[in-house]
Amino acid sequence: MDIVLITVFMFASMMMLLLTGREIFIVIGAVGAIAALFLWGPGAQNMAFSAGFAFTNWYLLLTIPCFVFMGLTLGNSGVADKLFEAMYLFSGRIKGGLAMGTVGICALIATMTGESFAATATAGTIALPSMLKRKYDKLMVTGVVQAGGALGFLIPPSIVFILYGIIARVSIGHLWVAGILPGLLLAGMYIAYIGIRCKLNPALGPALPPEQRVSLKSKFIALRAGIAPIILIFMVLGLLFMGITTLVECAAIGAVGSLVIAAINRRLTGDLIRKVTRETFDISVMILWIFIAALLFSAVFDGLGAIKAIEPIITKFGGSGLGVIALMLASFVAMGAVLDDTAMLLIVAPLYIPIVAELGYSLVWFGVLYVITCQMAYITPPFGYNLFMMAAIAPKEISIGDIYPSIIPFVAIQAGALVLILRFPEIALWLPRLYTGSG
């Protein structure tokens, strides 16, 4: 049977089964296992065992539960609430200032947590009702919360970069550094969009009236809440970038440091520890199962030699160079509509990463491009996770009919940033080269 037909059949089967609503890891693993048994017979069941055993021996996997624990602890320690309060005090005098400040706070929470859910959930429950109360346009602010929350993919310590680095065998420290400028660029583009819209139409984001404004002293008192988590983040990243500790040691320091911050805020209770530990366990196990299932799926491609078979097809339709990369990114965007970032990466990584390397492009740069497509996937239908999160936590006046249109301008901004970094790789590569002292 032709390798290309097998590949098409496996992907088509996976997409159809996903529509049944079953868990992602069950669907991916089942398709991979059935394909292996069909192609190679009963002995193929060992492929799942081999893939899982090799995967669980990766030392860097220890970073995942540590960073998840750190993010959940900081998210439940009251830090975010105080940061949003400070944001209101500092940005309320500007037209659209609360929405601009929400983007900044989402970026800061993303830095503390390393993922998207915490920033989206926190902004949705705290910032969104406050902006609606102050007569902000509901479509604009709903999109702001979802897009701002997705910044967690790019800004270190990003868990998505850890997963990509493990698969691509690329320095995670270099990936984190590479994500800083694109993350700031994207946040800046969001803020510029909000500022321009509110300048043209002040009714979309009215400034706070003079009687609600406070003194500079009160603003800085409110800002003190962010000092401890910012110190923790700089300590975790600084120790890694200076070569003092390994990535796993940094993750452990971050987890312990988050408990210290919770204690400072008088939130360190038995209930908090039990809640955070349980959620960390759930999230980490989900990631591990998706990894194992996707590795089995990918192992079938390795056994077939599909990498060499697919490469000419990608090259034919993409042309060469950036055209091939653009075709890969388009497939990431399409798959992101039905898959999460982990499954999306693991299924196609064995096919794409060797081709990118063979074309002579930086895998660090390609990793940044991939992560931006993850951001797009999280706020685009039909299965955008941030859309579901917003639907669950939004106030009554925000309906599904508001949530879906609200992301259109922000997806366009993300696409624009993707094209910029595709065309000008130095946006992603300048800081890593500065960090390593090469080039």
C-alpha cells in the first residue's frame, strides 16, 4: 500500500474520530495502534511499549509538573487580583487604558504561569466584568482577554517551548530567549490596535472619570503585589541563562518559590496545596498520555519511512525555502482547529523538523513560528480552548455570538506577526545570538 495513502488515511481517520468527542490521546493512540497492527501484525503492539518507555526516560519531563505547579500556585495565591487592581489605577486615565493594561497583565501572568489558561481565566473573571461595568465595548474586551491570555505560549517560562525543545532536541533556554521579542511584539500590536480603535471611537473604551482617579502613592502601593512574583521569574530564568542551574533545577526552584509567595500573601493553606497538587497531577498526566499516544502515531511513520515519502510532496507544493515553511505553518493552523498544541506538535514533528533542518533553517526560529500558530489555534473555532474557557466564565451579557466574532481582529494581528517573523527571522533569533555570543 502506498505510504502517502496510508498517511492520508491515518490523518483522515484521526480527524473523524475526534468529532466523536473522545479524549485526544485515546483517538490518536487508537489510530496509531490499529495502523501498526494492520501493517505489521501482532508483534506491532510492542511499538507502544517502546515509544512510552523511551519517552518516560526523558529527564527534562520533570520540568513539566514543576512549572505547572508553580503556575497554579501563583494563580491561586491572590497575586493576579492585586496586579489587576494596580493596572486599573495606572491605566484608567487613558482611553482604552483598561484594555491595554489587561494585555500587559495577561503577559505578566503568562510569565508567572507558563501557559494560557491561567491568564485567560483570571482576566475573564476579574478584568472583563470591570471593563464591562465601565462601558467598554464587549466585543473588543472579550477578544482582548482571549488573545492576551494566549501570550503565555510565547513568553518564558513557556511550557509549550519545553515540549517543542524536547521533541526537536533544541536548547529550551534558547527557545525561551527567542520567544521574548515576538511576545513583546505581539503584545505591542494588541495595545496599538486597542489605542487606535479607541482614539477613533472613544466610546469603545472610555477613560475613568476624574473622581475615580487616585494619587501616585496609592498606585505604587498597589503595584507592590507584583514585586515578589517578578523577582521569582527573574531568579528562575536568570539562574538558567547564567548557567548556574539546569532547567530541571530551575523548575524546582520555581515550584518552591511559588509556595513562599503564597505564604507571604497568607494563602498557603492545606486546601490550596491539595487543590494545586491535584490539578498539577491531572494536567501532567494528560500531557504524558498525549505524548505517548502521539509517539505511537509517529512511530508508524518512522516504520514506513514516511518522512522521505512526504518530503517531495511538501517541496512540490511549497516550492522551496520559505514556501515550504509557510505550507507547514498553514497545516499547523488547520490542525489547531481540532487538536491541542501537544498533539499537533508530536504528530507532525517527525515529518517537519528533519525537513526544516535539511533546508538549513533554524529550529529555534521554526519553534517560535510553531508557537504562534498555537496561539492562533487557541482562539479559533471550532475547538479553540480559550473560546471554551471564555464561554464558561463570561458574564451573562457575553454570549457565544459575541465570543466568536471578538477574536477576528486578534487572529489577524497574530497572522501579521507570523508573517513578520517568517519574513524577518532576526526578530526571533537576535536575542538568542546575543545570549550565546555567536553570529
